[in-house]
Amino acid sequence: MRLINRHPGRALYAALVALPFVLVAIAYSAGSAARLAENPQDRILPAPSHLAATAFRLMTEPDRRSGDLLFWTDTGASLSRLGIGVGIAALIGLVLGLAIGLVPLVRAGLQSFVSVVSMIPPLALLPILFITLGVGEASKIALIAIGITPFLIRDLSARTLELPQEQLVKAQTLGASTLSIALSVALPQILPRLIQSVRLSLGPAWLFLIAAEAVASDSGLGYRIFLVRRFLAMDVILTYVAWITLLAVVIDFLLATLSRRLFPWAETR
């Protein structure tokens, strides 16, 4: 039997899923042990037990000066910025995606413009945003929204253009207006794609968030990582990186679950 026709059973599937993670953990543990054997004071690759102790300390011990649990304060600040930025981008992407996909006049006026704007590196706009909006929350949220909105618009407009023309013709035959067609025919079919597009854009959104927090902020996960780097506090940095990864995985899982429950007919498997 050819490999392309072989599908793993449940046990083998679970083993294959776990294998890369186990290999990475083993490689890290071996590298850490080797470095610590040469230099017990080495801070580049902390022992796994030290990472666990650091994570527990960060999550449970308040800051000596402020009395706050900075780990959770940073998490709340970053998630708030991420949620608002992605929410704004999703709303704009949905509205303009539907308009470009459904209305030829809008498509002629905006499609090329959005394509060109999507080629601008969002991080290159960060100094401009700080100059125009200041170093507060607005510039960080704006960078996230600006960074992923063009992708959402292009993806949703393409999906709207793929809708069967028969549906649009039938709706017009029944007397539906353009707004009614957009809300009753196109929107229900585009919403599942919107969730999938947001899931795909979460990686870049996190990148823009961390970059903005690293440059100018007094709280947030990215701010803390770049603050402690000067002390070579790799245990803190790795803990925050692992936490950001876990948050991203959880958010992606929640969006996937929401899509399956709201739009089971749109799932391919």
C-alpha cells in the first residue's frame, strides 16, 4: 500500500502528535544538562526544573515594589490589546470583503488599493503610528488592526466572489435589495470563513503586538520579555514565550470550537 493511502489509527495518531514535542523536550533537556555540567552558573539553557520553579514564582508571587502579580497584569494587558485589534480588523475585513465581493463598483475602486496596501510591511509603520497616535494603547491596537486587515479583506472578498451566482440571481428575482442579499445570502456563508481567516491571522497579530509592546510600553508580555533580556533572564523569557504559545493555542482552539458549533455544515471533517 502506498504511503499516501495509509492512515494512522488512534494510538499511532496520538503517538505521532506527541513525538515532535517529546523530541524537542529531550533535545532541550540534553542541551541544558550539557551546558550546566560545564558551567553550573550557565543561564542560557536553564534546567527544566528551574523553568518550572520560575513559572510558579511568576504566577504566584507579587512584585515587591507594586504588589501586583505582574505575570497576570502583563497577560491581561496583552490579551486586551490583541482582542480589540483583531476585533476591529475582523469587522472592517468583513464589511469591505463583502462589499468588494458583491458590488462591482466597490471592487473596481478598492480591490487594487487593498492589494497594494497589503504589500506594505506593517512594522515599518510602527514609528509613524507612535508619532501620530502616541505611545499609548491606540498605536499598539492600530498596528494589529492595520497589520491583518488587508489579509482579511482579500480573503473574504475572494470567498464572496466564489459564492454561486445562482443564489444571487434567485435573490434578485425575489426582489431582494443589495443590502438584503449581503445580509441574508452572503453573510451566513462568509462567517465561517471569517473565523478561519482570523485563526490564520493570529500569528501575525501576536507578532505585531509583541513588537509594539517591546518598543514602547510599560506592561504586556512583549514588554516584559524585552525588559528582562538585558539581565539574561532566560528562565523568565522562556516562561513568557511558552505562555504566549499556550495562549495562542487556546485561542485557536476556542475559535475552532466556535466555528464547529455555530457552522457545523461548513466543516470539512
